[in-house]
Amino acid sequence: MQNLSEEQKRLKEHYSKDKDWLKWGPYLSERQWGTVREDYSSHGDAWNYLPHDHARSRTYRWGEDGIAGISDRYCNICFGVTLWNGKDPILKERMFGLSGPRGNHGEDVKELYYYLENTPSHSYMKHLYKYPQNRFPYSKLVEENRIRGKAEHEYELLDTGIFDNNEYFDVVTEYAKDDAEDLLIKISISNRGPKEAPVYLLPTLWIRNFWSFIDMEEKPIIKKVKGSSSVSIRHPYVGDYRLYFEEPSKLLFTENETNRKRIFGEENDHPFKKDLFHDAVIKNDYSLAEKRREGTKFSPLYELSLKAGETRVIKLRLTKEPESAPFDKGFEAVFSKRKEESQEFLNEVTRKSSKEQREIQKQAFAGLLWSKQYYNYEVEKWLNTDSEDNPVPERTNGRNSNWKTLRTHDILSMPDAWEYPWFAAWDSAFHCVSFAMIDPEFAKKQLLLFTKEWFMAPNGQIPAYEWNFSDVNPPVQAWAAIHIYQIEERDTGKGDLKFLKRMFNKLALNFTWWINRVDRFDKNIFEGGFLGLDNIGVFDRSGGIPGGGILEQVDGTSWMALYCLNMLEIALEIAIEDDTFEDMAIKYFGHFVFIAEALNKLREGSSGSWDENEGFFYDTLILPDGRSVPIKVRSISGLLSLAAVLNIRKETLDKLPRFRASMEWFRKYRKENAKYQVIEDYANDKDVLLSLVPKKRMDILIRSMLNESEFLGSHGIRSLSKGHEKPYNIEINGTNYGISYEPAESQTNLFGGNSNWRGPIWMPMNYLFIGTLKEYHNYFEDDLKFQFPSGSGNYLNLKEIGFEISKRLIGMFEKDKEGNRPIHALDKEKYKDEHFKDLILFYEYFDGNNGRGVGASHQTGWTALVANLIEEINRSKK
């Protein structure tokens, strides 16, 4: 048995409940303002109810936020980095960005920061924030984005020129755990500019405010410890701690309470409010902030002046036990040891990777781990609680009002800790597949969390995302479950059948909800505005269908077919050990047969989706008078039909005779009654291929996928055919609807103006397609080859094609011969700078023409799948 690394030992200790290594972590959100949870308005305008300008003065109800921050798992005690360059109008206490309505392409963080390193137990964490030395261009960012049109790029911080002369500080925040409740902290500030510059550092400790909203037996408190450079923390929920710090210029105390005078124009009961440090530092008036030696918000203030190229390091220590010498030689020894252990762990996980690949994987994993956030939302309590300034009874029937059972106090994997500081059900499923490489227990627990009674609705629906829990995300939880199982089995030699059983039992309820919810006419053709691909069509499918019609969706039907096969695969895996699951395997096989038949009907006046002349699956609009109108958009919605494929090994069938007999019965029965056979080739001594599309159609679709004038781009599979550079238009009931290929940012205000499936490359969908090609290859092997790209004369089998697409995706993050990464195409010169060249951002999606990053710049969640692709390619090498 392989020897465990020190990091693996910590994880084993934690999950066996011997030591709570995950009590403290990077659980502090990057943005709490502008979220649904903090919105107590009657009209549901979260961005304007609690905007960035209010955040420094107004107490949050459901969480906290900060820069490079940490907290305990329930966000009771928080720590983060605050800065001031001597010129800004406010302290840099949290990340700045624009709301959707203020930007020309949706919400967007307007800062430069990077997740450099993190281990699954958070024993070592490293974060970089780049802070300008000149006045931060808040107004310029707002105004320029406001006037820009949809055809223009977003206006980013680098575009303002504020970094042109390297007049900025690199602020590196590092954490190392000496023990589960002993956190060593180093904040290193480096002057990258050409001349000496001042900077104020406020390492800030504060306590989440419960006492203003609920009765607490004892109000928490932070107190100065006499005769020591430390404060004590007393908290009835978390216990007692000490924060040690090196000798500062000043000690500042206040309360984490709303400045009602500034926000509401009312008189305050006392002057010690949340924003006191802003006034004290910027106005150079410390009379109030230094007056007290206790409060619920505290910071030692370090007034620094750094020469060009100089670095200063400030040390702190947050610990359960008192320390007589908190910063002795042992302090640096712990940091050195944890760094070594972090590298050892990474090397083991990425042992087949090149140096450059390992760096990509390290930062991908770091982003995943830094985006684990505390998420607190009790919907019933939220609905029935008045805001602190104005009662709003209208909210009781507003957003999420039918989700009163949702009550969460959990650590969740967020898509992006600033732009999406809330879970999205299908995003999280993809995240878990990457988490399985580094912390399979967290991956399993995270996926199971969405089936818990405080998440999943009693009727089986899984909540989509906090802006509308009742919306629908593609049902990929079963797909993720089997992938996590297989990754753990691959890496450890043993899969977790108990996990599969737990997921299967709860997802069976969710599957039934889907069937009852969106197959209105019981024809196994599904409707419903699936959020995953909602804006790839000519109209907003979630916002109502033109002419009062019904849209029969290829992607909806394909997702359900994939769900069937995922549940079938799980049932087969469990049935080998527990034959009582054989019956469930038979059930899902039968359901898949009928979905496949429904999708593949020839049009011939039916509601089938395949166009024989054009060789593609299209959505079908059924109008009230019974007419069927095909919506001829060539998109990954039509290609998604390929993804529903499963190769069942002969060895599995031999172990499950009842399933084999039932499958044979279905085949014989349907041969007499159906035009389309799910199993085209069958022999007792061979594997069985289950595919949503017959081989002839699969050939046609794959050729389209691999056509560079359609879907295959230089960096992956596009979401819309490049053929739609010539716009597609259709008239429905006198109204014209259209769509055109847009390689990057959306050029329409529909769908929020930022989520864009009209051309860009999306990592999760590409990952899904690559897995699809491998699954087909498992059955056909070298008997089936295609030209890659189409028309090139270069024939490859489907596994080889999957690897070639993977290389194109990975290539977006790798340096070319000139030292440029395609993801940074708009800022090539800056990312050649020695202090930028090794920094990687993991974007939401990528330009379909050149691979540059687009959308959320820190959506490491599903874009972290690039780490899986690197691993899978390297494992395939002999």
C-alpha cells in the first residue's frame, strides 16, 4: 500500500473525526453585498439594495466578505486583509466590481488577484492581490463600462492604465497551520514600482454580527491583552482564541454594526460602527478608534513606506492556546514544512505532468479550494424577517417563497467567490469531478449535500441557484457521481459503493421529479427552459414560448437520456455486489429505450427532432393549432444527443443474467414496434453499446463537430456553429427571431447580457464531449475512425480525437513560443512581465476563435476540469 503523504494523513485524521483540520479555512466570501440573501427589498433588486458603497458601513445578515480571508466553518470569527495607499477615498477592505446592469457584459469584478496555492486541509494557503499605488479608478470603471456597447470589450482594471508604470504593490497572504486550531499568518507587501511609496496595512479581525438580529446569551468580544501584542477573542459559539501580531503603529477597535446615520439618516446609539476605520485612517483622526481596547472589529495598523523593490513581511498568529513566543524560529519552520508538504502532495497528484502542466493544475486546484465558501440561507426565516430599516411584507410571496424547507449552514464549492458567491447545482457537479482528484471525500460529501433534506425539495427537485431556486439546471449529478466513483477507484484501487448507493437512492426521487415536471404530453420529449443551454436559441426559452406554443427541446431530451444512462451505469455497478439493484438497472434501461425512440422519430408529421436532409437535431416549436416548426439552429444543443452513450462490458452482463435477459426481451419486443433500435449490434460474446443516436446519425454529427468551419475551433468545441456567422432568422406569428455566431461576449441584452452560449468554448461541455468520444471508442475501438479535422485526410480513432481536443483546450493555458497564453490575449505584454508571467486566470468560458478568457475571470469551478484533462492525457501515455 502506498505511503500516505503528510497532507493525506491530515485528511484521513479529519474524515475519521480524530482532528478537525477543516474547522478553519478560506470560507470567507469575496462578496456578500449585492446577494439575494442580503436583499430585503420588496422588489428583489439585490444589487441596488445593498451596493458596494453600503458594504463598508452596513452589517450583513447572512455572511461576511473580505480579501484573502479566512473564518471558522460557520463564519463566526473572520480575518482578512485591508489596505490603503494614501490616495483612495476608502480603504481597500473588499473587492470592487460592477453589477449586471452597470456593466456592458454583466457583473464583473474589477480587481487583479490570483489564487496561488492551497491544500485540501488548508494547511497551507497562498493568495496574491495586486494593489495600485495611485488612486483606484472606481468612477472611471463605472462610467466607461456604462457607455460601452455590447460589441465592445469589457473595460477592465488593466485597461485603465493604472498598472502601466508598475506603480503597485504585490500583497501576498499566506496561512500555515501548525495544528487544526493554530494558524500562522504572513502578509508580504512588495513595492513593484520605480520609487518609494506608502502603504497602510490593516490585518482585520472581526466577529459576524448576530446580536443585532437575534438574542444571544453573551455578546462576543475582542479585547486587548495587557502586556502583550495580542488580543483575546471570546465567542460563545466557537470558543476562545488569541490573535498575536507584531508591534504595530496603532491599535484600532470598533463594532461590527451598521452606521445608521450614513445609510438611513438616523442617529446612531454610539459612534463605534463598522466603517470607523475608514474615517480614522483616511482623515488621519484616530481619536475614536484608539479610544477603546475592546470591540467586535479590530485591527493593528502598520504604517509602511516601501522603497522600490522592497518587501516587508508582517506576521500574525490566530491560535487556541496562548503562546509565549508566537514568532520564534518555529514560526518560519512551520511555514517551510507546510510548503514542502504542499508541493509533495501536488507532485503525487500530478506525478505524470510536465513542469508547466503542474503549475496549471496547482493554480486550478488552488482556485477550487479558495472558492470553498460558507453559505448560510434559511429561506423561511429570510422571507419572514423584516429588514433592519423597513418592513417588507411583500417579500413573503416573492423570490424563492416556495422553498421554505431550504436551510443551509454549509461549506459549498462556489463557481466564483465574487461574481457567483452562491452555489449553482450543475456547476457544483462539475467542480466535484475536479475535487475528486485532490479530496474525493469532500467531492462525495458536496454532491450528497444537494440531496439532503435541507436542500432537495420534498418533491425531489434540486434547487438551481439562489436567484431562482425553482429554475432548472441540467441534471448532471448522476454523471458526476459515477465519475467521482471512477476517479477514486482509479487513484486508490477501491470505489465507494456506499456513496453510489446513497446518491442513487436520492437521485431516483429527483429523476421522477424531472419526468413528471417537463414531459407534458408523456411522449418522452422534454421541455422546460433548461438553464444550462437557455440562451443558445432564437428566443428566451425560460421566459415563455412565442405564440403560446410548446418547445420540444433536443437538449432537454438529451439531458434526460444521459440521466437515464448514468443511473443505469450506477445501478449496474452496485448490482454486481448487490443484485437487488438489478431491477433498477432494468427500469432505467427501459426508460432510455423510449426516450431514444422518441427523439429519433423521422419528422413525417411527427414531433421527431432529426432533420434527415440537414443531418442535425433541432428543437421543435409546437404551435396551438398543431403545426410543428423546426428551429434550425446548429448548436451544442443538437450535438448533446451524442453524450447519451454507454458501453456495457460483456463481463458486467455475464454477472447480471436477469438484466441481460430483460435487455434481450426489450430488443426483441421493440424490433417489432419501433423504427429505431437502441441496440443495433448484439452478440452474447461482445459488449453492448447503448446510444441515444444510431450509428449513421452519430457519424454525421461527429463530422459536424470536427468541422473547423462549424464547431471545432483551435482551442476546443464551440457552442454554436461558425456557420451562423450568416445569421439564422425565423418568423413566428409575425415576429422575427434570429441568432448569429458570436465568438466571445454576448451582443444581446437577453439572458442577462453576460452568459453566452452563442459561440464561445465552455470547458464543462467540452469535457462531456471528450468523455463521449472515449465511450464510443470503448466499443468501436479502431473499427471507427474520423478525419481530424474533417476534410484533412488525417484519420484518428475516437479516443485519439478526444485527446487532440483535450490538447487544444489545455493549450489555452500554456505559453506559446512567444511566451503568451491564449487566455490572456488582450493583455499579452503585461503577462510577459516577470511579476505576471506565471499567473493564470481560470475564466468562465473562452473565445471561440482565439481562446482568450471571457466572462467571470475566477470561475475556477468548472474550468478546473483542465486539470482532469491533463491527468487523463498523461495517464494514456505509454
